Amino acid sequence: MRKNLVYSKDKAESALSFLACVLMGLLLVIAVARLAFSLCYIKVYVVGSSMSNTLSGAPARDSEGGEYVYAFKSDTPRRGDIVIVETEKKTLIKRVVALGGDTVELKEGVLYLNGKIKDEPYVSAENNTPSRNNFAQIKVPDGCMFCLGDNRDVSIDSRSEEYGCMPVEWTAGIVADWSMSCKGAITAFNTFFDFTLPNAFGR
């Protein structure tokens, strides 16, 4: 009987040791995956309303209600990309509408790219008052990009003297398409489970 008890105890200890090894292995895999992910992506906490209705931003950096998305680290944006821009003054999240060599113009809220109307389904009529959104045609210098917020009525972007056409090299990241598709789940996870301080990007 005693021999059976010793055998059962050894078997239980072996099972616990195996389980501990499996858990340690899983934790190591998760840690490595998270490190690799952080090397490729930037976590973005949106502040301000300049990208609504595409992205909802918190009223202020230290307030709740903003959405989270991930941007992959890259400085080669394409037209239509939502980018994280590191200016000399602050960090912005905007949409690239034109690149070097393009001509860009706003007439009564309508965007003209190289002389042709650009369809922008991401811009809502409620955020694009025609009388407030006019910008004379310019040619974007080589190596630069023209960025606008999807909320044209409030966005401070390339139309302002403060920023103008921005050097492409200011691009810190490009918001990933998969991240936009999963922004609800990403926001829920970061709001309730990830307690690290967010990187906030505003107007």
C-alpha cells in the first residue's frame, strides 16, 4: 500500500512539473511574441476629433473614450494611408491625400487630386461644411506629403501654416488595415486588460 502511495505522489509531482514547464514555455513564447510585435508596431491612442468618424478620439490626453489602433513602423506612406506624423511640435494622426509631384485642391469640401475629383467615402458630410473647406491648388514638393484629417471642419493639418506639406520622413508609422478592422476589439482589450500608459496622438 505504502509503495502505491509513494508511486502516486511521484506521479502527481511529475505531472505538476510538466504543467509548470508548459506554463513557463507559454509565458516565454508570449513574451517573445510581444517583444517582436512591439519592434514592428506602435500602439496609438487617439485624442481629439480630427479623424472622426473614422476614429473616435478622447477629449484630452489623460481622459477616457479614445480608440486604440496599431501602426506598423514605416516611413513610406501611400495615398489614402492613415499615418502617425512626428512633427517638430507634436505628434499627429492624419490621412495622406497627396504625395510629392501631385497637385491638390479643396473646393467647397470636394478634394481634387491632380485635377480630378477624389472620392472620399471616409469623410462624412456632417464633418465637411463646404463653406469652411476651401484650399487653393498647390503642387506638393518632392519628398513631402499633404495630410488631412477626415473631420475637415476641425482638423489642423497641411492646410495650416503651422504644418503645411510635411516631409515624408516625419512618418513614424502607418495604421494597419487589420487594426482598423479590429479596432473595437483592440480598444476593448487595451481599455480593460492592458494597463500600460498609452501613447496619445491628437490634432
